[in-house]
Amino acid sequence: MRAVIQRVTKAIVTVDNKLISKIDVGLLILLGVEEEDTAEDIDWLTRKIANLRIFNDEDGVMNNSLLDNKGNAIVVSQFTLYAATKKGNRPSYIKAAKPDVAIPLYTTFVSKLETVLGKPVGTGVFGADMKVDLLNDGPVTIIIDTKNKE
């Protein structure tokens, strides 16, 4: 799994001008799934994201996690995180999982993150043409890949 994590002061996901999810302070998580991903990847990534110390403490130092701040999260599926751009100018998405594999892993990831955070997590609509509006805070943007644990 690959995740692009953005610390936000707000994030809104819409589909066809209809509000799907909205948060204030928290994390917008763009999640890519590949065929080889497992429950172990989900467990590791949800714990890592929930405990990332990327929110400021009372001294303005990034020492607090999403759990510490009781912040919110939105998870948006994004197969383009597995774009291969080595050859030519048209990206290949061959490494991205097909919907029959990706959807169950995506929904399990969201459920696991809800369990870890102890609250509902917003989502996008898998496979839809979504519009994501966000105000990146910092900006703080972190990329994590479960295959190399970074």
C-alpha cells in the first residue's frame, strides 16, 4: 500500500457536486492499493498513520499524533499512486490492484483506521470522479509505502 498523508485544516470530497465527506483539522489520506497487499500491510499502515507525530504541541513542535489531537481523517482511494512513468509519457497503472482486490482492502483499511482512532473516518467514492478540496496545513505531506516501511 502507498499513502500520501496531508495534514489539513479542512478537506472536502464531492462527487457530481454532492458532498461525500468533510473534515476540519486532521489528515487527508490518499491510498493506493496493489495486488500483493495484505492484512499485515493494513495493520502496519493504520497504526503508523494514527501515531505519526506531525501535529504541533503547545510549543509549536510536531510532537502530537492524530490520536493525541483526536483529529479526523478522510481516506480517498487513488490508484494513480502506482503510476509507472519510466517508459514514455503515458503512465501505466499495471501495478495498481484491480477493483475486485482493491475495494475489499480499501474498505478494510478504512474500518481498521476507524477502530484505531475510535471514530468514523470519511471516505471518497471508489472509482468515482471525485473533487478533493483541501487546505494543507504547514504544508505537511508525507508519503508512506508499506513494502519498504518508509
